Amino acid sequence: MKKPHEPENEICLCPLFGLLDVVAKKWALLIIAILGNEGAKGFNELKNELGSISPKTLSDTLKNLERIGLVDRKIRPTSPPTTQYSLTGDGEELREHLIPLLVWVSKRGAQDLPGCPIRMRKNR
């Protein structure tokens, strides 16, 4: 027999759709890990650390992370101007929630890739 509808015990999952469209992509989580581990980075620093990402993919991913409030972009008044990216408070909070998920996955047999270039530190 099905339990009666109890709204106070339910959480609507609809808000996940927009967020998952962005963060479920490989590069987004790697960018969140890098910025969370190391702090603010410039575009070329991120590109060099990520390796095989194309400039367009990196640019699009950063724009999407900024659009949903996980990454902040600051233009520094240098000559030529440089752009720095960092996690917002919400980005930091998401990063903290990802760590238990990664631990859970690791306990279930997920393997580190040889020479894993990006790791998420439990404590910064």
C-alpha cells in the first residue's frame, strides 16, 4: 500500500536540473577542484593545469559557472588587463559537499587514474 502524500518529508528535485546541466560536466568539477584547492587563477593558468581543454570549452565552462553563481570573475587593471577566477561562497560550499561524494565513490572501488593531475583536498 502506498503511503499518503507527506509534503514535509519530500524535497523537490526540479532545481537540480539547471545546476546539474553545468556541474555534471567533467571540466566544471575539475575547475571547482582547482580553484578550491589553490585559490584564484587566471585563464591561462587554468588552461595549463587542465591540459587538454580547448580555450572555447574553458571559456564556456567558466561563463556557465559564473552564471549560476559558483565562480567569480575579476578583471585586474594590469597592462594588458588580466582576468582572475575564484570560487564564490556557493562554489566553496558545493566543493565541500563534493568531498563526501568522492570519498563514497572511492570506497566503492573507484580507481585513481595513474598520475592523477587534480585532487580535491579535504581541508584547504
